Amino acid sequence: MQQSRLKVLVLRFEATARAVAAAAVPIVLVARLVAVSAPLLLFPWSGRLSARNIPFLTWAGVHGGVSVALALSLPDVPEKSTLLTATYAVVLFSIIIQGSTLGLVVRHTLLTDKAKHA
């Protein structure tokens, strides 16, 4: 029988970790923008999925448990603490900021665009 383990994580917010965490959020957003917009712009889609969906699909990319699990599974190397801090920064940003403002993005991109085309 396999035993469960509980991990306690202590993040040290050193200057390097804070800098990497601050840089990680915009890097992840730009990567999401590229990943979402490339297929939408390169391939013809139906009217239900178009370039006007790009801001919503980019902002709706909430990160969470899988990201943290992957960061925790890294081998014990000196950089692990910095990567964990950056991962938690991205996850917290996506849950708190992106999650709480997703309705605004929908109203400003998808709904106003539909009203213009109606």
C-alpha cells in the first residue's frame, strides 16, 4: 500500500525570486496570447470562433493545481525555490486578478463586439 505524503512548502521571497515571479506573469500571458491567436489567425474557423475571441481566450487561461504539481515535482536543485515562487505568483495572479476580471473582459470584447455586429 502506498503511503500519502504531506509536503510543507516555505517560499523565500528573495530578490531574485521576486524578479523572476514579476517577469513570469507577463511572459505567461504573452505565451498564452501566442498560443491562442496563432491557430485562430492561421486557420479558417467558423463565425463562432474568430479573432475577436483572442482577448477572452488569452485572459481566461487560469493556471492552478497542475502548474504547482509540476513545479513541486522538480528535482531538488538550488533553482527550485525560485521556480516555485514564480509558479505561485502566476497561479495567484491568474486566480485572483484574471478570475475576478474575466467578466469585464467578456463585456468589453465579446458582448460589445456582438452588439456592433447585430
